[in-house]
Amino acid sequence: MDRNSITGIVLIMGMLLGYQYFFAPKEIPAVKAKAVTQKAIAVAPTDSAKVVAIESAAKKEQIFTLENKDIIVKVSSKGAKLVSVQLKNYKSYANFKEGKTEGLYLYNATSDEFSIELPTAAGKVKVANLDFAGVQSGNKVSFSGALANSQAISSSYVLPETGFLVDYQLDAKSVALTGGDYFIHWKEQVHQTEKDITEERKATINYLLSEDDEFDYLSENPSSVTNENLDQSTKWISFKKKYFLSGLIPQGFAFKSASLTATPNLTDSVNIKTLDAQIIASAQDLSAGKSNFTFYFGPNDYAIVNKVEAPNFGKNVKLSYDFLLPITKYIFVPLFGFLESLFTNYGLLIIILVLIIKTALLPLTYKSYVSMAKTRILAPEIAAIKEKIGDDAARVQQETMKLYGEVGVNPLSGCIPVLATMPVLMAVFMLFPNLINLRQESFLWANDLSTYDSFLNLPFTIPFYGSHVSLFCLLMTVSQLAYGYYNNQITPDQPGQPINMKMMAYVTPVIFMFVMNSFPAGLSFYYFVSNLVTIGQQLAIRKFVNEDKIKALLDENRKKIAAGGGPKKSKFSQYLQTQLKTMEEQQKATTKNPKKK
């Protein structure tokens, strides 16, 4: 199996998986086999539920503003509720494109909701309907409200000097609560903040179950409703958008249960998806003063999110699949962060990143090239075997393997180095689409490396391709075709292959052009540079590898092995020799005892 064989097979598998993940229609996931607790259903509000609003003297609504260098939070005395949360240093794609400086809103009470409902003897009290008196001191706002029978509710919001966390405290210890639970309703409308609306409709709800700190999330389906009923305690819940995150973290207690729903609004270009969490919490915890929450309103940036003091909160950033996580977490993320401290141009940063990675993998590239060189040297003998035997592919393959054994060549030695580099390629494939660092960073004609570059917009849509032409994707495709052409020139034909791998070297890049046309320009640029560097490395290695010396070494191995000496056989060679002997014995038996017609 040569380098093209492995690369082709892996690319085909990757293409199928990528198509299934990004394009294939997904069924609406059925609710897991977990019965929703009757307690949760009983507390959840309905249109017919009696909600008690305590009468109080009409008060003029006051809006208080909390601000640090990162966010602006506005809260209202009406319901002591959030009014808006604005990120100061991030802009929507529309504002970025038009040169506007207005910050991006992650929460706005005109479309979003965060409300708490308390069970009392008089009925359900919705805190958002109450009037409060507010007092601000620095970046802290305290609210107090009076209920009937000398009962009182107070709450406060605190914004630290820096960062994206908002501390919220609700004090209802003096309220006579009935029942065992109270209800939290949290809903956000996802607005388009990026270029690709389809990608943004993959917004989902993440959560961490208390049992074993198990992280999970709703399916990132951009076209169908997904939901989940959780009947076990949850340590936190978050609304994950493309590059931004809203998180709700209870402090010192856990949510008892929750009903989560993500609903794409396919005909709405403003509220493109609705994320809804109906949460049940313990009234006993509330009465005991366990009622502190921390909101996170900020970028879904691993360097920031991973520092939030909540278990596994860093998993909100989808770095990669679990088996690739060590590569991404301990190599790419720190390396990318280091390069950011040196370079402000992200195109140049990607080039340097490629050079570092390709240099680290150079020994594997060299070993793979030497293995292919050995196969090239044996090509005339393999051709002679094929000419002698004819069209019997199994026999040709058997004799070819026998030849490899005679000269001490392991046919897999060229494949293993290639396979060893595949996790790096896959890690990049997973990381770049989720890397907020590339957001609104321009390079050459691409004004935003975190999304596709629309070099040419088409007046029609090509199935599986789209209605735009990504030039970086085209360059990546051309470079891959060039590499395939170069590799085919130095790679001999392999007898007995059911697939023409040399032809696949041209077909696969074209297929991937369709798949990656809507992928981030930064990812296509990375692969483009990587292909160029690989070709350069191959040309440089070719000058340093003396094939005459390799041929002399193979001839020497042939003599030593024939004389019973030579290099120690590997387990694979021993296995191969055993298989060849078995095949020879079977053929002899077939020849001596042919089947009667």
C-alpha cells in the first residue's frame, strides 16, 4: 500500500463523514428514554396557570448600567431583570462590513427572557412582574421589593472590573414558599451575527450533568427542532452560538431538572433560531440562601471560557473529537496563542504555523519518501512479474509480496508515516471552523478568515457547492491536484489494486472543492500552504536521497537474506511469509486435486 492509497482512502472516508455531518438531512432526535418528572410538569407555567402579581404603588422604571472594558450590562427596576448585554469589543458581521463600531448584543429583553417564578400560598409569583427599588454603587446594583404579609424579595447584579461574568443573587428567604420547586425560564433568540446564516442556525444548548460531570448538548441541526428532557441534576446550561456563548451557572447548588428546546426559524431572517430552557430548581435551596448564579456573556474563546470557574465549562468550545483532543489542546491551541503574541497578520500567522508543523513532521515525510524510493527501484522487477504472470491479480500480488520479503522491504513502512500525520490534518479540520481568533481578521481578498471568501457571487446555486466561489478553496484544490500529479510521477503502479489510486489523486481534490467551498477561508489557506510546503519538502528530500545507494542496499539485503542472514525480520514480514507459504500450499493442493466437472 503506497502513500496515494492511504491518502485516497482516508480522504474518501473524510469526505463521506464530512458530507454526512454538514449536509445530510438529520432526523429530529427523539427525546431520550427519560421520563419527565411530574414535578417539573406541574411547576412549568401554562397559559391557564394563575400567576399572582402583587399590587404595589406604581413606580417609574429605572434603568441601571454596569460597564467594564469588555461588556455593558443594563438592568431594570421593573422585575429587577436584565435589559441588555452588549459586548464592547466584538461586532456583528454586518456592522464589521459597513465599518460601524457598535458592539454586539448577546441579550436583549425585547426578544429574550430570563424570569423566575416562585410558588407561594397565594399563587405563583413571577418576579419579572414586580416593582423594585434599585440602588447602584459602582458596578453593583441592589434591588428590593415588598410582598404581602411583610414578605420581601431582594436581588443584586455585580459586574467585575474586567471579563464577561455577571454575578446575580436572589434573596427570597422571607417568602413563604409552597411546594418543593421553583421555576426558571430562560430563552434567547439567535440573531445573525456572522456571514453564513446556515452555520449560525447550528446554535445549540450545552449542559453538564452532575453525575460524572457528563458534558452533552442538543444536536446542532440547522433545519429541525431538537429537544431534551433532563430528569437529573445539572451543573450548568449554556446557549452556544457560532462564536459566542451565554451561560447560566448556579453557585453552590445544581438545577434539579430541565426541558431544553432548540427551534430553527427557517423563514425568519431576524430571529433565526430560538433556544429555550425551562429549568426546575429546589425551593428548599432558595429558602436556605443557595440562590447565587453566575452568567457568562462573551466569546466562545477557549482561552477565556476555560478559565470560568465551573467544571468542564471549557468544553463549550468544540476543539475537536475526543481522540484528537490532546493534539488540539496541548499543541495547536498553545502554539496558536504563542504566534498571536508575535504576529498581528493572521495570514502570516497561518503560514508560520504550517512551517512549524511541517518541520516537526519532516522525519516522517522523509521516511515515507525513502520507502517510496525503494518501491520505485523495485518497479522494473514488479513489472516483469506482472508481464510473466498476466492478469492473475492475486498471483501478481503474491509474487510481489514475495519480492519484498526477498529484499527486506516492508510495504507498510511508507504508509505508517502518512497515517501518523493524518491526526494533525483532522485536528486542523475540526479546530479552524471553531476558532474565534480568525473572526473578522482579513488577509488578501478575504475580509474574514473565519468564514468563506466570496471571490465571485453566482446568480444561481450549484448543488452541494453553493452560490459563491471561494478563491482560497480553488487554490487549495489546484495545489492538491499539483501535489497529486507530482506524487504520481514518483510513485510506481501497484499491482492488484481494485481502485486506480493515481486517478483518485485527481478526483478527490475536486470532490473536496465542493465540500469545502463554504468552509472558513483560513482553513482552505492552511491546506493550500501545507500542500505547497509538502511539495517543496519532497523536492528537497529528493535531492538528498541517493537512490543508487538504496539500490545497492537492497541488493545486499537480497544476498544476505538468501544466505540466511540479513536484517532481522519484523513481525509483519514473518506474518507475510507465513501467509505466502499457506497460499502456495493451497495452490499446490488445488493443482494436484482439481475439481471434477
